[in-house]
Amino acid sequence: MPELAPTAAAVQHSGIREIVNMVIGRPAGEVVRLEIGEPGFSTPQHIVDAGAAAAATARYAPSAGHMALREALVRRMARVTGVDVAPEQVVVTQGGVQACALTMTALLAPGDEVLVPDPAWPNYEMIVDMLGGRAVRYPLPAATGFVPDPDDVVARMTDRTRVLVLNSPGNPTGAVFPRDVVRALVDAAAARGIVVLSDEVYDELIFEGEAAAAITLDDEHVVAVHSFSKTYAMTGWRVGWAVAPTWLAPTMAKLQEPQLSCIPDLTSAGALAALEGPQDAIAVMREAYRARRDLCVELITAAGIDVAVPRGAFYLMVPLAAGVDSRLAAIDLVDHGVSVAPGTAFGDAAGDHVRISLASEEPDLREGIGRLTAWYAATEGGARR
């Protein structure tokens, strides 16, 4: 029997998807779904209309994306981050995840190291494993509000480190890194010739503080990754983009061809409409997520559970009793009528936490958190599960 490639075999299944697969198809209301980051809003109608209109004439696009879309993204970067980039630095991708994969494909050789946050979105490590690299985790302690210690991160850099992944606002924590922390990390990476992959897909979903866009601190060593998925409730459209240094962007555009040729004209048209059309939906969604954040923090703390208050994105990490296996807890919680993402899906540092998505509707959040806190009280935070 033929064997799998060692790099393919090394890629682990997503711990989030394990829970998703358990609850898909369950009768409505049986399980309140708080495990996945799916915006509880529909895609704005003008975006849908633009995509539908493009269907009749959809053709192949340039590998890096249509120039009109790339120029619109240049204007968006100037508006949101205050940075001026050239269209040639922009590569339109199949969601933010493919922008991450494209960046690492351009930079990693087998055995190279990538510094990834812990806890973090599991796809970073999956991509590194797929490319034959080695993921080195740096902790985001709950005690600091899930903000890293720059000195600790620097201590983990070696002569094999090629990429440092930053994610702020963060998934799964909702943490927004202070600008001085981001600057210290970018400066340390640049001094060692390390590329910073700055995942900023939640940069317009910040409740307090401001995004420290890493590319504004060093445009030669930073790749900024963005997405339409969360900002415009376009998860199923699968459109993201990367802004890369001039020495790197052409190679990323070249590698787009064997990876997927180009993104579809339909979704490209929707993305352009999102950028050029009304922007009021962003503020509406952000304020709704902020209100849901406040509600969830109130309900959980009223149950006697202390949580780190997220300052962005739409996630909240809930601590279980010390040492509890959050994967087993999450499986048990499904039987108690609520699905959450286990902290083990995101690394080691939050193995005794679960993540809830604040993107769900308020009635679902009230009911789901009620079921979660009832389980918490009955099991002493999972210790007597």
C-alpha cells in the first residue's frame, strides 16, 4: 500500500472541527452552537448583488487579483492603517488562511522554524507542518490578558527561525497587543532577518484600544494578512489578501498560480463592492459584538468565573478548573446542550480553557452560557466531570 508524504501525515486534525462535526446535523435547539467563528450577520446585499452580476461573465483573473481590486485594497490600507503601499505589493488570496499559506510557502525550507502564539488559531501550525517546518510556540499567558512577553519571544529565536506569527486582535483570545509590544517584536525580528506574518483579519473589530498595524513599523520585514470574512460577514466568499514587501510580493504572486490560479471573478466582484460600497455595516456589527461581549462577561462573572475581557475580535476564553482537559470537557458539554471550542485546539497554554464565539445571536448566547455555567457549577469547572 502506498504511503502518505511525511509532511501530510504530520498535519493534525483541527480540534475545532472535531466539535463542529459532532454537532452538525443535530436537531435545531438541541445544541446551542458557540464553537465556531461564524458572524451572525448576512453579507450586505450590495455585495451579494455584485457577485451575482459577475457570474454571467466570470473568467480567469490575474494570479495576484484584478488590478481594480488591488488598487481598492491600497486605498483601504491607507484608510484603515495609514500606510501607503503599491498595488504590486498586494496579492488577493482565497481567504486569510491561504494568504498565510502563500507567505510561508515562499519563505520556508524543510526544518525551518516558525514562532507561533500559544494559544493560537491552529491553522498556523498545520501550514508549518505541511511545509516540513517546525512550529515553536511562545506563550500568551491568561494572567497578562493573553499578551506575550517580548523578551520571552526573543529568547525562542534561533538561526533557523524564518517567520514570527503575530495575531492581534487575536483568535482565540480576543487580545489586542499594545503598540509597544508589537514594536518590540517587529524590531527584534527585523534585526535577525525574520519575517513577521501579522494576521490582522479582525483589525476593524476592536472594542478598546487600537490595532498596532505591524506593517507601519517595518515595511521590509512584515507581511500583513487581512480578510473580508469577518469585517464584511463574507466567510463563505473566501477572499483575503496579503500586503508583502517589494522583494517578496512577486514570488508570492508567482506561487499563486500553482496553488489556485486565481480567486473567482464572482467573489472578486463582491470584494470590490464591499470596499467601494457603504461601510456602515462594519460599525453596526462591531457594536453588536461589543454588546455581546459585555453580556457574556456579565453572565459568566455572575456565575463566579473570572475571565480575561477580550478587547477585539469576537471570542472569549473561559477558564475551567486547573488541569481539566478542555477537549473532554467540550465533548461532555455537547451532551449538555452547548458546543464550545476546546483550548487544546489552540496549543498548550490554554489547555484548561474553552473558547466561545461572540458572533452568535444574543438569545443563543444567553441560553448557551446558561447551559455552560450550569455544567460548570455541577462539575466544579469540569473537575468532577
